[in-house]
Amino acid sequence: MPYPPRFVLTISLALTLLLAGLVVLARTALAAHAGEIAFESSRVGNWEIYLLDIQTGVTFNLTRNPADDIAPAWSPDGNQLAFVSDRDADNQPEIYIMDADGNHVRRLRMDGGIYADPAWTADGRALVLTHGWKQIYRVEIEGNAEQWLGIGFAPRLSSDGQRLLYYNDMPGSLDSNLYLVNRADNRVTALTTGPTRDWDADWSPDGRQLMFVSSRSGRPNIYVMNTDGTNVRAVTHDGYDLSPAWSPDGRRIVYSSGVKGEMRLFVVDADGGNPHRLTNIDGDSHAPVWRPESR
């Protein structure tokens, strides 16, 4: 017995609404575990900073400048990015800050120095960075007042500002180790030792773990350990894996990895599970950083 047209129309409408609802739920669920990632890429011939929407896969060039723009770092509220650029006439790598949409670019310091490795303090009032060769400073955003913190590379302060994490090379060697300074008494703790290259460490969002890159297996991979240097475990195993960054909830890690001679962005669970590629565009993609959720 054929169904009346009105009944068929009602069923079709219900199925359409159900499908639309499922799509919305799926997108909502995906968005809850997605976000945006800033990264550097050479896809247009020079290094630019891009923003990747993980949910849609769409990327947007934030810097659009013929100079090389690298090393993006999100402010804690996700509204600004610090980065390194040689765009000024002196062609020196210096620190710049821009809004999250790429507007209102301004240089942090006007002294023409060589700067690298910017990272924000938890209160968003300052950056820790390297100035010149291995000189670690804390530089205020407003007023540019600076404080010397030590010697090393890629400095990262804990959320309370009391512990400084960095790496330093071994004299006369290509090896490097990770160090932690308690700023209350300037006590230095070597978190890694021995003939290996360990670098680019950072705190987990909850401050309970450290993530870093190590060549201890013979090639660079991503590792996680406790903040006292114990319980070291590999997160990646097979690739040429560099520049890791935590997701805001600490459950995932984004990083760059070599694929057929070029670097692509990947994401993996913090325990090493579920690795998958985020980018597949010609040109290297490197130094990804996850946008904070509190914006």
C-alpha cells in the first residue's frame, strides 16, 4: 500500500532534521577537541606565520611580509602573538607582537639586538627570551624593562614564575641537556645528563609534566617526563620530530615531522596514541603553537 504524499514528506523532513542535528553534534564535538594553531611555514618562498583552523583545515597567512617571520608564541589570553622577524632595515632577528588576526604589528624593543625563543609569562605582562648568544632575559611588554635570568636557550617560566626551564649545550660538544632553576635560591638542577641532545622543553598546562625533544634514540623524537626528570617516556618513535607544543587541555601534542624531505604538522595524544597529520602542503611547516582557550 503506497504511503500518502504528506506522510512521505513528513518522514523526509524528519530524516533531514535528524541528519542536520547529527552533523551539528559532530561538528560541536569536533570543535570541542579542535581549536587553532599558529605555525611558521615556507610555503610561499619565505617564512610566514599562519593560523590553522583544525576543524576546517583552512590556513590563513597572518604576517604577509617579504621578510622571514618565525617562532610564534601565543599570549595567555590568545589575543596576541609574539614572533621573531628580520623585517626591519638592520636585518636582525627581533621580537614583534601582533594581534591574533595579524593586525597592529609592533616591535618589542628598539635597540637593534638579536632576539630569539620568545615565550609569554603566565600573567601576559612579559616575555622570556634569549638576547644575543645564550643570554636569557625577562622583558616587560609595557616599558620594556628587562631582567637577566641566566644563560641558555628556549627559556620557559613555570606558571608561578618561580622556576625557569631551559636547555644549554655542553662545552666543546654538540650535546645539550635540560636544566631547571629555582629562582628563590638560584639552585640549578640538571634534568637530563649524558651524551645526548635534549632541547625545546616546555611545561604541561597543569605544570606536572615536561615535554621535550631528544635525539637519544638516534633521531629526534618527542618525550615527556616528570618535572624532576624522572619517568621519561617517548611520545613519538618513527619520525624526525621537532618543535612540540601542548594542547590547552594537556591531552594532545602538536609537532612538526619530516615527510619526504619536508616538515609537516602532526598531532598525537600525550600518551603517544592516535597520531595523525594536520598539514599536507608543499613547503616546510614548523614551530606550531596551540591557541589558548581562554580568549
